[in-house]
Amino acid sequence: MELEHIGKNEYELFFGPAHPGSGNFSVKLKVEGEKIISARADPGYLHRGFEKLMEYRLPLQNAVLSDRICILEPLNWNLIHAEAVDELMGIEIPERAKYIRVIMAELSRIQSHIIWYGIISIGTGFDTGFKIAFGYRDYILDLFEMITGGRVYPAGYICPGGVRRDLPQGAEERILKVLEKMEEMLEFERMENPAHLERMKGVGVLKLKDAIRLGATGPVLRGSGMKADVRKDDPYEVYDKLDFEIPVRNEGDAYARYMIGLEEIQQSINIIKQALNDLPDGDFIAKEFKKPKLAMKIPEGEVYVRNEIARGEAGIYMVSDGGTTPYRVKIRGPSFLHMIPVFEYLLKGAEIADVPAIYWSLNICPADLDR
């Protein structure tokens, strides 16, 4: 942190990007004593240019590239990209592939929420929570390695037409064993640590009207009292065939958002168990992609696909002019709005010590901020 005197009682305090868990973001705070008067967030300087890169690459190449949009939940971004190409090309996805997509997306949601729990724990000084989270996350990464070939990056496992390969032998039984571990972990996470909770309860309160006004989605919006989830409101894949609840809390503080994350892990476990139980036989990829030509023409048209990922509503707008690569790609990630208007709004009037708790309660993905 760097302090700069700008007035009689006011200072500018530069927070990040070297702060633990902050990623590449930084925020310039104007403070008076310990109280924040105003905040100006800077999303960082990754400049990876995914949208433009996708316009020069084939859909099968972009399936792999989509892993990197947010490294904390790559399979969910695989799915959004694949659905956009599927819709443009008019491809009918096999039923088995739809179920596998949902299973993998929900496993990705769980491990993403585990990261969230671990980072918000270390951000509030609860070191044990950090260790519990990242220890248990490895069980899911082991599953990803077995199914996709990669631990953190699945190399476009969810791809246009379905999935890159079928579930290997024994995968279903192993997934169920890992889900038992996840439920075991939830018991640890629900154990109340007074100091940890004191750092979050009543901190960073976001009222529902302000959440709507500022464009919040996902757990941030649901933590302020609105029952909204794309999986229910505009179902995709086979979510309309599965029974699950949308956790909602009304407090609107950092603790409410944190608890939404824990409750959503349990709901994802329930979804995966149902999907495994109902998993049909058949193909795991559409016939058009069984032996695909590397350069397949994409019919002319445009499409916008939106999904509910761990951090909220995400989408891809894709335009084709009839060539083999997209003419235009626009990515809508949930983290940007949570970082700029929501985070800046919540910091006004907060204490300096509350910045980490407020920041990580928004579950922002630094990699999603700057494309």
C-alpha cells in the first residue's frame, strides 16, 4: 500500500495489485482516517484480447481458447462457447452429451466456489478455511484430469457438438465418491469461526434496489434477495429436467454472499447426482463432429447465448458471415460489473480493513475483467 497526502485530513491509498488474492486488480482509495471516502477501481492490464483472437480462429481452436476466459471455471466458459457455435450451425446435441455437459459444468461450479471460500477465508485471516478449501479442491481436479486430460485447463473438453470424449470407465462411481468428499468439506465450512464471521456480517451491505441498479447477477444478486438464475429462468442443456433450489438471502452483506456460495455447492452436488442417475446411453458428440474437418463453415447469422456460471450471468454474442471463423465475438462476463460499479459503491463509507472481505465476497475473477 502506498499513501499520498492530498489534503488536510485526506489521503490517497493505493490498494493492490500485490495484495494477497487480489489478482491483477487494484483500487485507489481516498481515505480520511480509517474510513473510505471514495474508490476508483482499475481492472488491471492483462490485455489478452480473447474476443479478437477468436475472430481469427476456428471453432475447435476457440473451444480450447475459451478455457482461459476465466481460469477459475474454464468448463463453464467451454459450455457457453460451444452452445453459441451449436446454435449458429444448427447442430442437434445428443442427449448423453447434454447430461455430461451439465455434470462437468456443475463440478466446475463446485471447485470455483471452493476457491472462493478459500480466498475469502485467507482475506479475512481464517487460514484454516484456506487450507481446507484447497485441499478438498484437489479431489475435483483429479476428476478433471481423468475425464478431460487436464487438471486446471480441460483443453476445450466441452466443445461444439457435445464433449470431446465420453466419460471413461469408472468415472461415474468416482464422481459419486468425490461428491461424498464435498459434503464432508461442507461440514467443516459450516463450522462457525467467530473472527471470520465478524469480518463479514454487516459488512459491504448491498440493498436489492442497488444490486439491480448496478447490474449485479449471480450470488451477489441472490445475496441481496432476488431469486434469479438463468438455469431456472431460461433453462439450457437439461436443467429443466433436474430438481434443484436457488439459494437466496436477504441480508445483502458479505456474509450473505459467502453463505450463498456454500449453499450452491450443495445444490450442485444434488444436480450432479440426478444427472448421473438419469445419464442416458448414446453418442457423446453430434455426427457432424465425429470426424470433423478442421475448417468447417459457420452458417451466416448471429446469436447470443447466456448461462449461469459460478459468478453470475455470462454470455457470448457471436456473428458469422458464412466463413470458417466467427466474424465477431463479444464476451459478457459477470465480474466487470461487480468490480467497477458494485465494488466502488460498497467501498464508499467502509473501513480500510474491510476491503478484502468486500472484494472477495463479490467473487470476482481477475482474468474475466480485462479482455
